[in-house]
Amino acid sequence: MGRARLSNIEGEDYSELARGTKTNTEDTNKVSNTNKNKNTISSDSRGKKNRRRNKKITMSAAAAVSPVQRLFDTCKDVFALAGTGIVPSPDRIEQLRAVLDEIQLEDVGLYPQMPFFSPPVTRRAPKITYLHIYECEKFSMGIFCLPPSGVLPLHNHPGMTVFSKLLFGTMHIKSYDWVVDVPSNASAAADPSQTVQHPEVRLAKVKVDSDFTSPCNASILYPAEGGNMHRFTAVTACAVLDVLGPPYSEDEGRPCTYYFDYPFTKFSVDGVTVPEEEKDKYAWLQEREKPEDLIVGAAKYTGPEIVED
């Protein structure tokens, strides 16, 4: 997307290289055979020094790779074979998690005083800001910036592996995984004695229901586990860096679906029972339209640029 920004490679090394190539012309006619040998040795020495300096320059250039560039390069490797339902190998998962865990807020050009982290001035749902970093058919990288009380409603990630890194602030995450081999029922009733029917609901089990405060490790969800459906609620202003592999695509069967979640006791579905002491660990999920009060605005990503090979 942009050109690499190498840190200061110029300066003293280049000045010394230039000085090292100067020759003393005043004594040219006085050089003896012995001095010629000495000059040869001196030239070899300068050559070695130049090679050492060039090696240092190469190392400096490598050290200048930004954390975001390193993340991009790692994603290209980890998601090289990405597709719906394809999960990277465990060692690749850990490779990407390790890179994400090192990224800090300043690495992506953000700071807490930015306007989109400010508390809302009205009672309307706080606006969420999305900073697009990169997207291709294999993976996407972006940052959600939430003011206090901002909410990303409960939604899914069909056939996707998702890494989320909280960059600053405190966020409450509630996530679910589907319970398999139990019936969903399009005629679930809110009360077994009533005949009022409700749209189809499906049983899910709570995976996470906790507050997270930065700094903390990146979380990972998978196509069928790890909390594939989740809701983010900003306890304080916060920012979360998301990596999706592969990204959403309606054409490839990966649309984003939103859900209501209801307590297990809300509905009665034939053939579904849960021990009394575990009922709070389950919920009924019901598909819904995108919430009308969900406002996600786009803003320009101003962090380090990414260089594509």
C-alpha cells in the first residue's frame, strides 16, 4: 500500500565510507615497493571495514520494519491457504498470536486522546470508528475504536479464524459457540403453557463472559469453537485490532449475521434439557437484522504504511 520507511541509514557510516576512499596524492611519486605492499594491506582492511558497515546497514534496515509491517508479513504466511472453514496449523496460530501480542497502541498511530474515543454527548448509541488497514481475499486487518459504552452487537464469523488484540482500555466480551446435536425450533414458545410462537431460536453455550483490560494477550476464535459469536462492550474507551482469515464475503458464503440472545429459561424447545445449575451457561440465539442504532463510521488509518511485495 505504501513505500517502506527505513530509519536513518544515512549519516556517519556513509561519511566514513567516503573518507575511507580518499587517497593521499601528495606522496604518490615517493611510494616504494614496500609502501605499495602496505597500501595493499590497507586497502584490504578498508574493504573489510566497508563490508562490516554494509552488514550494519542491512541489520539497521531489518530493525526498521514496523510492527504493522511484521503483522502483515506474518498474516500472508499464516493465511496463505485461507478459505472458508480452513484453520491454520497450531504453530502458525501461535506465530501470529506472538506478533499480535507485541503490538501496542502507538505502533498503529493511535493515542487515547483522539476524538473517536471521546464519550458521546447525546443519549444515542455511541458511534464506533473503524480504521481499515488492509484486506485481500485471504485476510483483513483493521481497528475498531470504541468510546465508553460503545457496543459491537452480537454477531458471528462464519468459517473464519479471528484474532482480536485489545490495544488499550477495558472491554467486556461475551461470546458463544453453537451446541451441536440439539434441535433448533421454529415454534419455540416463551412459556410452555402459551401458544405464542417465535422465530427460530438455536441453543448456544457461553464461552466467555468477562472484562478484559489492556495489556492482555490476543484472543482467538475459530469456525466452530472459541466463541465464534461475540459481543464487544466498551467499559472504558478502547481499541481492538482485528485480523480475520478469511474476511467476510457474502459471495463466498461468509455474511455477517447479528443475533439476539435470550436466557435458556426464556423458551421451551422439545427435546432440549439442561441441568438447573448449568442453565446460566446456555442461551437461545435468534437471528436479527443489523441493529438500527449501530453506527460504524470509517476513518483514515494513519499508522505506518504497509509495503506489499
